[in-house]
Amino acid sequence: MKRNNLKFNFLSLTTGVALLILVAITNQLTKNQYFTQEIYPKIYHKIHSNYSGFFDFLSFSLGDVLYLFLIVFLIYKISKGLKEIIQKEFLKALKIFSQILFFLMSFWVIFHWVWGFNYYKKPIIRSVRTEIPLDDLKSMALQHFERAKRYSEQNLEFMPDSSVKVSLFSPLMRYFGVTGYFNPFSGEAQRVGKIPLLQIPFTNAHELAHQKGWAREYEANYIGYTNASKGDIPSRYSAEYAAMNYILREIYAEDSIFVRNIINEFPPKMQVDRAERIRFHEKYKGIADEVFTELNHYFLKSNNQTEGIKSYSRFVELLHQDYLKSKDLAH
Ligand SMILES: [Zn+2]
């Protein structure tokens, strides 16, 4: 074996071992209460206050460009590896696939350190799902409906939020049924282009909540709702509509007539917005949407959100807690 080759092998072996140690440490830390509750939130606070919005001066999403490079790089490497297998160059193939593995491992480690540990923070909700009485759900739905209705009659001129960028992958994302996402590597929040206006402020608020370190979907929904419902009129309208929608979805299985009746009471502006939302959903729903939902389900499950996509709707439980508090105050 040539001297150079020997040096190279030693280097890749050391890198491999170092990476494995990093993976093991990171994995161990996800299980360490003191680290996830006390230390990491402080680290993330520093990351967030110094780097979130760091790339706001760019009008496009740098994170998206980064993802694009990664995808192209991975496709290139995998096809090269497969070519070596076909040509029976197994050692060369092994080298390429171990490079891919190293790469994915580093990606996983970096993901956790720049944001992913937020998934392990103490949830802002009890771990056991609580059954919400149907009557409570109904009066909550009515409250949010009344607010949405009031805002729908005001000036809803939409102001774009410069801290949320339009995704470069918008056409694809629309078919995946995605309205926005947060890129932990660049700290940028993205929303998908051409989604119904009604959904934009709530989507923005949801992604900005992720950026603040609220990793779980229902937390991002709830913090997003709380912030948007104190924002300008379009934000309030969007937030109240979204909250109402989530609650109506919960009610639907129990009392679909109640849901129908509320929808029939929508004022004209809300009717138009609802129709646009349905039209949008119908246009893009399809196989990609189902595949993505399934993938997202497993992504969430693998990141400490044991309920997968159901976790979005636990938002209603948090709204219920607020509802109970406000009811107590009224007495
Ligand atoms: Zn989210």
C-alpha cells in the first residue's frame, strides 16, 4: 500500500470514529434531562438571538439553495456508488457509501445542535391527551368564529412579512400539502408561495415560533396563534380562523350538523376565503400529499413527537386550557 493511501485511510478512520463518538454523545444527551431542560435552552437562546434572521438581507432563501446543493450532491454520490457496484469495484463503492454515511451522520449531529434538541424540551402540555367536553369545544369554536367574523369585516390588506421567505420549492411543496417550513441550518423561516391569503399570516407565525425554538407542531401552532392573534388585523383574522378550523375538525366527528350550521353563518368574506382554501386544497391534493403526510408522520415520531401528525391538533388542548382560564376569570 502506498504511503499516501495509508495516510488517507488513517484520516478517514479517525474521522469515522470521531463522528461515531459525536453521534453517541448527541444521542445520549437527548436522554439527559439536565442538558435538554437547562443547558440546551440557553445554548439555543444564544443561537436564536445571534443568528435567527441573519440572512434576512437576502431576498431568497439561502437555506433552500443549501438544500438544493445537498440533494444534488447526494444524488451524484449515490449514482456514483451504484456505478461502482455495477462495475464490481466493491472497495470503491464501499468508500463512497461510507462517505455518504459520514455525511448523513454529520447532518444529524449538526441538526440536533443547531435546533433539534428543542424537541426534547419539557412540553407545555400534559403528556396524556385529555378529552375535551363537546360543549366546551362548541363554545370555543363559537368564540373564535365570532372574532374571525368581526375581523373579516375590517381592512384585510395583507402586508408581507420580510422575516419569512417564499420557498424556492413552492411548486413542489404545494403538491406535498405544505404551507411553510423552518430551516434549522440557516435559521430561515419559509412559506410556500401562492397559498390562500387567509393562511399566510398564521403560517408565518407558526414558522417563526419554530424559529424561536418551539419545535413541536402543536407548540408552534399555539405560540403562532398567540402571537398572530395580537398582531395586525389580517394576522388576527388568519389566527382566529385557523383556531376555529382546528376546533371544528375535532367537533365534526361528534356533531357534523353543528359544524355545518357554523359554516352556513359565515359572512360573505369568510365564505370566499373558505372556498379559496378548499379550491387550493382540491387542486393540489394527490399522491404526493399522502406520501408526504406519511413521511412527516415518521419524521415527527422519530423526533420525540410520539403522536406523529396528530400532534398538530393537540393545539386544541392548549386553546382549551386558555378557555378554561378565561372562564374562571369571568366568574
Ligand atoms: Zn411546523
